[in-house]
Amino acid sequence: MKNESLGIPGNGFDYINIAPKENANEELQSRIDEFIGISEFLRDIVFERGVPEFEGKNKILRFINYGDTQMVYVLSVNGRNYTLLLGQPTCEFGIVKREHDNLRRLAKSNSENIVAPIHYLQSQDGTRELYVTPYLHQARCIACDEDDGWGVYVPEPDYHFRSFSNEERKVINSSMIALLVKMYDQKNKQGISSCKIGGGDFMLEKGYEDEPLTHENILKRMKLIAARDMVSMNFEDYIKTLRNEFQKGHIIA
């Protein structure tokens, strides 16, 4: 497990989002300071807080991915694996908590398509935050690559991007829309907002590529892993918004 590929190699230092600085030295120092702060926060969470799921002698913490909102880590504890999603330094404090709450709420009626958070935790000084979920082994993040278009990032054997075939694009695209429609709250007239169609907000479980390419099989394996905000509108307007944004490939906002 220790040497098994789970995501982007390295410790995440180069993927920390920091505010622009006037010169390279200031930027480097800012990145170093943030890396130290993140490391101290993670150490506190993993080794000092007494989180019940993290009890055990054999612990391995690895950086695996990143986004505009969060840095993503996997913690292995005596064979049990958890994902830690930690807010980027440039991300407004509280957004991670809001996403945690939204995902927990969505999971109540969509448990098969949501990886429900287990814990939300803050740093002692109240400047950093993260939430914890179960880890889906080597799941594939749906994303857009600048050179290769739309596809998935595959962790093994080495972390790489694989473009979708034309058939995959059609089935997976319509499945993403179907999943967001399914999660619309008719009672409160709320849908999911600020959803990045090609930015790692959707995930496919490992093994989907070994099954027939059908909407049923894709939806069975698809997970929504981000829910930064909710939007209030009637169902008809929500459907129009989804269609419009998916055609443009933009964010649902």
C-alpha cells in the first residue's frame, strides 16, 4: 500500500494556492510558510486530536490531488483509508464547512452517489479547515485537460489522464446531468450550484470501464464529490440551467 499509486506524486508543495506576491522570493517564502502551516494542522488532526477513526499505530498520510478549493490527502490507518479535504489558503474560510454540510444533507437521500463526510475539523487558531470522508480506492476524477480534452485522471499504474471516446462522452455527460437532476430538492426547490463540469467534482469508481457502457452502469458508479453551494429555483428553470451550462462546458451557477 505504501508504494501504491493513488494520485499525483509528491507532498503537494507545488499545488498550494497562494496569493500573488511582488517577487519570486516572497512567493517562495509564502508557499513555504503555508506548507508548514498545513503540515502542522494535518499532524494535529492525524496524531493529536483523538479522532476515533484515526486511532492506530500504523499511519500513512499522502497527498494525492488538489483543486481551487481543496488539497486532497489519503490517510491509511491499520488498513482503513480516509480522504482528508483541506481548504486551500486562498479559499475563503467557511467554504469547506459549507460543502461538508451540503454533502451530508445530499447524502441523506442520495447515499449511493455521495461520499458522505464523517467529520469537519478546524485548526486550533481557526484559520484552516478540512473534512474527512471514506476513501474510494483509485477512483477516477472526471476533468478537462488543456491538451487532451475531456476524460478521467487514472491513478494507476502511474497517475495519468485518459481522454473519453465519443461514446463515453455522450453517456457520461448525460449521466452527470441525470445525477444533478436526481439530487434536486423538490420540497425546498433547491439544486446544486457552482458545480464544475470538468473540474474534478464528479468521480467514477474504479471498475466502471470494465462494464458495458450504459447509463445504468455509469450512474451506479458515479459519485458527486463537491457541493460548494445550493441554488434556489423552480425545477423547470433548474433543468434549463443544467442544459445551458453543460452545452457551454461552464460552471453551474
